[in-house]
Amino acid sequence: LILSSRVREDLMKSYDCNWKFPLKIILREWFDFKPEQEFRIFVKDSILTAITQYCYFQYFPILPASKSLLEASIQQFFSKEVAPFLLPEHTNCVVDICVVWKATEADANQIDKIEKIWIVEINPFFTDTSGCLFNWRSGEDGLVLRGKKEMEMRVVERIKEDPLSCYSPDWVDYVNEYRGREVKRTRAKICEEEEEDEEEEEEKGLLSSCSVS
């Protein structure tokens, strides 16, 4: 267990807080599932606000083809198996779930029926938890995630022409550097340039005020 970065991180946080919050080891039966079967749902004030595929950088034809069925099944699962059991401290949370289905015999990219939905884990409702196909810092997406707009489900609808567009600037630079490509500006460089611009604006402001006086 100590080889797990998540376990180590939780232990360090608990230690930094003088062990003020209890730690528990919970074991459950292992279950294999496919990447396209995992989804992330967002819950605000015990209300389901958004659904997104978890593996958001990949296109799976079966997801857009069966989006309506998946959305209805996940909403039903949330209403019956999640919402009634949320503790007061978990009314705002992000839940990862696994949807097990049976494909049609005629088309492997079309879901025939939903067989089972599992909860994988519960995460805190804040911006450090990935929004996957939603962007916490986007005005419109933020309203959806926080329940200010109608509930929305998102899946990758088609093959992306530029898969790297799914990743943060830092990861894009890492991949480009690994492939021997030209590295674009990193987020750190962008922040540095923004700070320089701010300092330049401040200097201009000071010069203006001096000339006026």
C-alpha cells in the first residue's frame, strides 16, 4: 500500500494535520472494466449536475451512439443508489462510476442493455479534481458543474484531429520534447510573461503619474 502515491499523499496530509482526521483502510473485491466504461459525475447540494466520460482524451464510438441510454441509466442509478445515501459532508462531491453493459449482437458499438453500475470512488468537489470534458475555470462549464444550469452529459463525439489539445500546456510540452518536437511556451513561461506585462503596466502608470505631477 505504501507504494501507492495516493496512500502516501493521504498519510502525509494526515501527518501535517497532526492526525486530526481518521484514516481507514477499506478493501473491496477487484473488478476489471474497460476505459470507456468509466464515467465521472458531479454532485452539488445532492443534485446531479454533470456527467462526463472519464477517459476524456479518447474517442469510443459506442459512447455517442448510446449516449441517451447511458445518461438515463446513470441518472436513475444516482437517484436510487447514490443520492439517498449521501452523508451531510458529501452533498458536494465528484463520483467516479463504472457502467457495465452488453452490446447488441448486430453492432458491437451499440449498447443493448445496462447490466450493472458500480461506484469506483468519491472525490472532493473542488477544482483540483479533474473536470474531464468540463473546465472548472470556464464560465459556462462552471455554471453547469455548480448546478446553475441544466444538467449536461458529455462524451467525445468524434476522433480529435489534435489529441494533444486534451492535455494541459505542461503535458503538451513534455510530449513534444519527448518526440523531439519544438516545445511551445510552458505554463510557467506564460505566467512569467504575464507578470512581466503587469510590471510593465505598473511602471507605465508610475511614469504617467510622475509626469502629471
